[in-house]
Amino acid sequence: EYVYLNDYFSTIYWRQSSPLLKASTRYVRLRAWEARILPYWEGKKLCEVTPSTVNEWLAKGEGDTKCKPTYLYNLLTYLKGMLNHAKNNGALGVVPELKRPKYKLDKKGFLTPREVSKILSYEDSRASQLAKVMFYLALRVGEATALTVSDVDLVGGTVRINKRVYRNQLDTVKNGKVAVLPIHAELMPVMV
């Protein structure tokens, strides 16, 4: 209970938990800890993490235009994970009940059916071809740009999604699962 949060993170938690994460996840989480969590909790003990101190910390993040509500949710999840780890390892007696604040989330902008039709109607554009692949296969940009000829089975009419481009490097797909997707008839001319 009298262990400093930053010390526990660096000497125990991160050393034990980071090897279990994919490299890309490890990179993103460590940056979040270093930029948003550890600086605020510097000099504070694990037992000083209470619902009220967490709410103060989150309120500070709300004022930062770089911190979207979903990012704050992630930060809170990371902190809760470490507190549970500390409890399970005897460094913390009780994990405080930390609830996610209710934020008004921005609505994501989606393309209308008319906008999609317009994009898909362009025949000659390489960008239009990429858009068609993404649309008909429901791929992320990184998954679509990582496709190779060997991923496409024209005879079987399928595409194998097993990698993505992430931070300009090939990586495993985001969810870690390889998918074999059928090629939509409208997409077949683009795939040939």
C-alpha cells in the first residue's frame, strides 16, 4: 500500500505485463503511460489512487484537446489493470471502484450511400480501386495496402487477410486473427 505508483509500474508491472503484448500494442501503451499517466501520478502512492483523485486526473485530460473521451477511457483501463495487478501481487490491499465518466462522444462521420456510390463509380483511379477493395471486403487501410498477389485466390474467389501495414511496417492484423473473405462479384474486375 505504501509503494509509489511510478516505482511499481517500472519495476514490476511493466516488466511482467509488456512481454505478453504485441509489439505494436506495447509501443502504444508505453507511450500512453509515459505521456499521460506517470507524469500525473509522480510521487503518489498506489493507496492514493482513489475515485476522487482519478476524477481530477481525468478532468485534467478532458481539458486537453489531444485527449478524446475514448482515449481517456483507455488510460483509465490501463490504470485499473495495473491496480488489479498490484492487488494480486500484494502491493495494494483494495482496488478502488473506478467508474468510467460519462462523456458526450462525438458522432463519427460516415459516408452516405450516395457518397459511396460516387467513389465506387470512378473506374480508372487507383484510389478508387483501393476504396472498392476496402468497401467490398470491409478492410482497414493498413489491411488493404498490405494485400499481395499471393493473398488472392481467384479460382476459389477468396482473399486471405493475414497482415497489415502499421507505422510503415508489416505487422499482424489488428485482432490477431487471419480471415479468408469471399470476393464480391463487383470486386472481381479490380482483383484481376
